Amino acid sequence: MNWITNVVRPRIQRVFKKKDTPDNLWRKCPACNEMIFHRDLEAALNVCPHCDHHMRLGTAARLASLFDDGQYQTVTVAGVPLDPLKFRDQKKYPDRLKEARSKTGRDEAITVAHGPLDGVETIISIQDFAFMGGSLGMAAGEAIIKSAEIAIEKKAPFILFTAAGGARMQEGILSLMQMPRTTVAVEMLREAGIPYIVVLTDPTTGGVLASYAMLGDIQISEPGALIGFSGRRVIEQTIREKLPDDFQKAEFQLDHGMIDMIVHRHKLKDTLARTIRILMHKPKLGTPSTLPARTASR
């Protein structure tokens, strides 16, 4: 009896034991509620294949989808005081930063990188909503200023992807000071004749929208992105009127002239490549010259 219990039964159980399935193999689309296999979703750059809903895309995946062959170099940004105001709410500010860095694997909300985009050296900065809501603090301000300086030095276009809930409350007035500082950086780009393109992703709100996010030479948005300064409920309570259902969506902002175009994520690289070549007066490689051919003198 012991032989059956101790040897035979465990072997039978191992054969018929149900294998554990990882919880992250499937994702539910928040728009249509369809289940999507994780590899299919990654291949589609987090765009739902059923309803075309654009889900948020991580920094690494975003950069790999834009630079040629996914080849780029990140830029180290000068450090800033970790906790200048000694701020504490339910947690200490340094603890929140440590948690965000552990969760995202990044030091701050904005990552700066440079590399070839359709053969044109380009500076691209990504604001990641996963890092404390993409909030604008001193480190994020330094990252944008550094991006502008590199763009001017390399005479390369600067593309900024925005996603934020606004200024970082843990840094108080020091966070709000980044709004004029980044505005000055944008003016430096304009004086140098360097194209500055902003791609607004979901969501872009608050002080970020009120500063560098709306100062691009060209304003592009992903479909369905939330774009606005104050929250919908705050505005409705202030003006005491019911707002349209699509209020603050990218499509609403395009109809009212706030942005220049809405571009599907799958077509974004081609659109950006074409735009920077036009702005930088660089014809596409292999394009014949439009100048008339010179004839030999007789």
C-alpha cells in the first residue's frame, strides 16, 4: 500500500497535473473588452487589432519602433536634488521615487535618446506616464533642456513625446519653474532654426500642456489621446455646463485647431521621417534632384 501511495500516485498526479499559466499572456482591450494575446499586442505596438484602440506604449518599445533598426543611444542627464522640499504625504518622496524606478527600470519620467530616423540624426525624448504619471519635475525639466542643447549642437531635429498628469506636487514651486525653463529651451531651438515636433500621447494634461507640449512647430497626436489642461469635472463645475462626450479628445482638438494632425501609431515613423526631411530640407535618399540638369557647353 505504501508503494502505491508513495510512488505510483505521485507519478500519475504529475502526468495529469494542470500546468500553471502565466497571468500576463493575455490583455483585455479597455475599449472593446476583447482579449489579445500578449505577443500579438506587442507586434502591433499596443494597438488593439479589433477596434484600433491605442493603449499606452512603454519607453523602450517606443524608441525601438522609431529609430532605424531600433539602434539608438541614451543620454545621461545631470542629476538634481533628490528631495529639495523634504516632502512627505502618505509616503516619503524618496520612497515614491524608489518605487517608480523599481517599477519602470528608469531613473526619471523622461528618457533622452539620439540616433538615425530614416537616415537623419534625430533627438527623441519620451515622457513615460508609468513613472509617477509622467509628472514634470526638476529632472524632467533638465532632460528637456538637455535635449534642446544636444539638438542645437548636432543641428538635429528634436521630437518630444508627451504623456503627463501635470506638475509633480512633491517638488512644489520648483516643479512649476520648469514650465518657463522649458519654454526658454524651445525658444533656443527656434532661434537656431532647429525643428521641434511634439507628439501628444494619452494623456497630456496640466502644466505640461500649458508649456512645452503646445509649443511645437508641428503638433501631432495619437488617435483618442486625452489632451487638456484641467479635468472634465472641474471645467463642468466651473462653467456649469455639460461638455461634449468627446471633449478633450484628440479628434475634438483637431476639429478646433489645437493640433495639426492625428497619426496612427503604425504610420507615425513614416510621418515623422517625411516631416523632418521637409523641415530640414533633406530629400529622401535615392530621390532624384529637382534642379534642371546642366547641359554641356559647345
